[in-house]
Amino acid sequence: MTTTNEAEARVPQKEKKQARKKKKKKRKRKKKKKETQPLKMCYFDHQLWRCGYWRWGNFREQCHKEYRTGETCGLKLIYNTYLEADECKHCESMHKKQRRVHKMVDDVKRWTCEGNRRATIEKTQLEIGALQGQIEDIWREHEVRKHACSY
């Protein structure tokens, strides 16, 4: 059985333990704040096509905060923008498919005038539908990348 003096002595000990725990938590918070460093930046070339499609080019300059050779930080900044005169790969692919669709449509018109090619016409119309679906998919990808802020 404990006396009142011993019980009174335990109360300050509990308060001391709680105070120590609070101090430890504060130290941990301070350490976490020290571990998070400000944003680092590395510079890259930037290729921009006339349609608005873009991509990151070669690595140009390492930021002063990244000390390891060959390593880049998470943030990419533009060092120089190169404007490309030709079409991007997506536009080129879309134009090829559109030319193919146009040729198929002309063929279907010719075959309907000739007659006697019903199976060929049906097959070609299915191919035209598939190509138009592919063109729409490519266009959608192109627009997403064109308006994206990072890739």
C-alpha cells in the first residue's frame, strides 16, 4: 500500500514523462522539416512543333543543388526551346491514315458505279471505320499531350 507522499511523488514523475514525450515529438518534427529540402531544378531542351505538340529534349544543365554526377532532380525547367518546322509524329501518322481513308472512299465510289463487288465494298467500309477510330484515338492522345504541363 502506498502512502500519500509516494502518490504525490508519482504525479510529478508522470508529468515529467509527458513533458519528455512532447520534447521528443518536437525534435522529430524539426528533423522532418530539415529533411525536406527546397525544390531543385534541372534544365532540359524543349522541342516544340508547329501544331503545339512538345517533348523534353536532352539534359542541358544540372542545378547547383544536385551534387551527384548523372543525377537529376524532380523539377524540369526549359533551357532552350527548339521550334521544329516539320510535323510531329502524331500529325504525320494522322495524315497518312487520312490519305488512306480518302483513297478507300474513292475506291468504294468507283466500285459502287461498277457494281458486282459487294463483299469488297463491305470489307473496305469496315476498314474505313477502323481507320477513323484510330485517327480519333491519335488525335485524342495528341491533344492530351499538347495541353499537358509535364510528361
